[in-house]
Amino acid sequence: MAAVPPVSFDDVREAAARLEGVAHRTPVLTSRTLNSLVGAEVFIKAENFQRIGAFKFRGAYNAAAQLSPEQLTKGIAAYSSGNHAQATALAARELGTTAVILMPEDAPRSKLAATAGYGAEIVTYDRYTEDRTSLGHALAEDRGLVLIPPYDHPHVIAGQGTAALELLEETGPLDALVVPVGGGGLIAGSATAATALHPGIRVIGVEPEAGDDTKRSLESGARVTIPVPRTIADGQALSTPGEITFPVNQRLVDGIALVSDAEIVDALRFAFERLKIVLEPSGATPLAALLAGRVDNPPRRIGVIASGGNIDARRFAELVAG
């Protein structure tokens, strides 16, 4: 008997109802210049305009909103390089509880400051020598908190899938959906929604070249662990795909494209100059893949999830000026 998927299309639709009036319904952007360069119609779901500046609020709130009053009284814990940290902190504030977030010492200052600004307590660790998953579980257990992981949780995955659901509700059928891949929660939720609505759609993930753990894992048929990547796409600097997300992506994702840091910078510059939006490196990887010709046999109508825009002005200026 086939295993029951951890997340269904109904779960994504229920998450959308839970998020209505709480999360932003972000705009879908188009550009004739981009269409001409890519040779297709491209529709960009601009999650940089989401609350906390990234798609992560969708999953964090959907998970936190389903906790019992007793669980909310105890508080929430999470571990994150930045965007899930901010998302969990804001979700906790919205629901009247507290959050303690484990973040790497070298997380972008803007993300550390924003997480603290939403009222969370921050505990730091060294991402290159310590394991955040075990540290996060230990932190939650020691303090009696409910842990909401950044991607390996059915409610988080369902919440992230609402980005693709909204995109397809606005655009109608698409030939392909291009999504950044870190731990795999966004693409797992997006693929669940997209393939349910349009079974023929191609779902293509994008990773930085230095962080190709999901590509390697899909090619080998099992989760592969790589050294912690060093890339400007900090939100995708993971060493192994999620335990829950990976089987979903094995079943629904058609392939993974890789992009260099230089190609990501080109995409940041294009988004700023042509689309008039600011993206963070992780949020720009799907656009980078299209601009660099990394998507094989470009489809006629392509959806892109630009996952976030959390980057401070100085760092953004350094990257695009270089």
C-alpha cells in the first residue's frame, strides 16, 4: 500500500482559509523585458511583500495557529537562519504567546534585529560546528516549549503551499513552476498545490551550486548530506533535505537547477533595475535560473516564487555594485 502523503491539497486549502486576513495576498509581477529574455511568459509571486518580508510567515502562522491554548501558554521555539525566525516571532506575537529562536551567530544582522524586534528571545550557535536540529529540540525540551521547525512539519509545509495556490488562482494554468529549495518545505507545499490543480505542470527547484543537497539526494534516491554550504544564499545554506519534505519532493518535483553566486547577483540586479523590487539572494535563485538559461526546455508559461526580500541596504549595495 502506498504511503499517505504528509500533506494534502485539502491541507493547503485549509491553511489558506486560516491565513486569510492574517497573511498578505502578495502581488504577481510581470515584465515584458523578462519575457523576451527568457522566451516565455513569466509570472513572479512576490513574497518579498509578505509579512516579515518572506513566505515563511505562511507556514509558521499556520502551524502556530493550530496549537492548543495550553501549548500557546508554554510558548514556541524554532531554529532558523533568519526568515523562519522572524516568521515564528511574529506568529507568536499575533497569537499572544512568546518565542525563543535559535539562530546562527553569522545570521544577517538585519534578520537578527528583526527577530528581536518582533519580541523573540534569541539564542545563537555556530552553524559550522554545531547541529541546529539537535540544539533546537534540546532547547524546546529544556524550556517546555513547542518546537515549530522551519520546514519539516506538515502544517508548515501546507502553509508554504498557499503561495503557489494564490499564484495559480491568479494566473490560471501554468506549464512550469520554479521554486527555491532550502529544506524543501516551500517546494513540497507548492508542488502539492500545483500538481493537484494542474496535473501536467512541471515543478522545478533551484539551489545554489554550493548547496546542491536536494539535487544530489534526488539523483541518488536517498537523502544526502553535504558540508554546510558557503553561499550568498544564506536561506539555502543547508546540508541535507528535510526528512518529511524529501519524500514529497521525490514524488512531485521534476528536477533541480543550480545557479552560481554570480548568477544570483545578476538576478538581484535585474529585479532591482527592471522589476523595481529588492530580493534577498535566496529569493532570487529561481529568477537567476531563468535568466542564466538553467531551466531545460523553457515552458511557455512559467510561474516563479520569489521567496523573500530580507537583506539590509549595505549588503544589497555591496552585492549589486560588485
